[in-house]
Amino acid sequence: MSDFPLIKTERLRLRELTPQDAAVLFAIHGDAEAMKWFGTDPLTEPRQAEQLIELFASWRTSANPGVRWGIEDTATAALIGTCGFFKWNRGWRSCAIGFELAQSAQGRGLMTEAVYAAVQWAFQHMALNRIEALVHPDNTPSLNLLEKAGFVREGTLRQAGYWNGSHQDLVQLSLLREECEYL
């Protein structure tokens, strides 16, 4: 992945995050309610958002690379969240997906649109057979979104995560290339 991949959908532009996105990213990741299922504690300082953008950029050159898009609403040109892939294991032809969306953008199907486009791109450009997701069992919107996108629940990983001061169970889901109906 030498050039950052740009994806356009009917209502969204999935693009590279830039330092100019730090304030919006901080607002999203600093919102404890919006981030309660994300898997990390909410951000508390603006510099952490800048570091998060740097981390996402570093994924492209890591040993197990990945890609993280900023999700831009084309109607407003506003950054509303991110989505992408990490822990790409080329030998196993698998990776993990993650995403988050500002509360103000929720409930309009925007993340569903972004996930479908990202999954299509990943299967076409990353030579994947499997995409995995880990979701808190109480995160019904994300579980529903992933199941709508064809992901299958495989089981619960007991206390596999730790954030907000406690261990968290996580539901393991996956989507296989042969099961993806929108390729």
C-alpha cells in the first residue's frame, strides 16, 4: 500500500487522516459515552488525538500492516469517524476491522455504508480470506451492523479486553470471502 487508498460512496469519502483532523478526532474519542465500547479509555488530552493519527499512519508500514480511514460526510465535508483494518496477517490472509462514529452521525446508516465499502476494498486489495471483529456483548448497534454485513458470531472471549478500569468480555465475529454477498 504505497498510495493511501481513497474510497467514495454515495454519502461518504473514506480518506487519509491528517493532523488537521486532530480536534475532531479528539472530540469523538474524548466522548466517554460514544467510546464506551471502543476498547480503549476515552482520550483526555488533545495531544492524544495527534498521537492516534500518527499511530494509524504507522500501521501502513508495520510488520502486520493495516489501514485506517477518516470517514467524511460529503454533504458537510465533516469528519464523522474512522474505520479500517489492522493486524493484517498476510500468511493467514486475515485481519481485524475496527470503527467508531461520532454520536451526532449515528442512526443514519453511515457506518454501515462505510463498513460495506471498506470490506469490499479489503477483499479486493488485501488478498484476504477472513476479516475478524471483536465487539463488546452490550454493543448492540455494532453487533447488528456487522451481522447485517454478513459477519457470523463465533463465540465469546471471556475478559479478553480491559478498559474503563475493568476486564471486558468480547464477542468474536468473522466474515469469510466466500460468504461476502456484496463483492
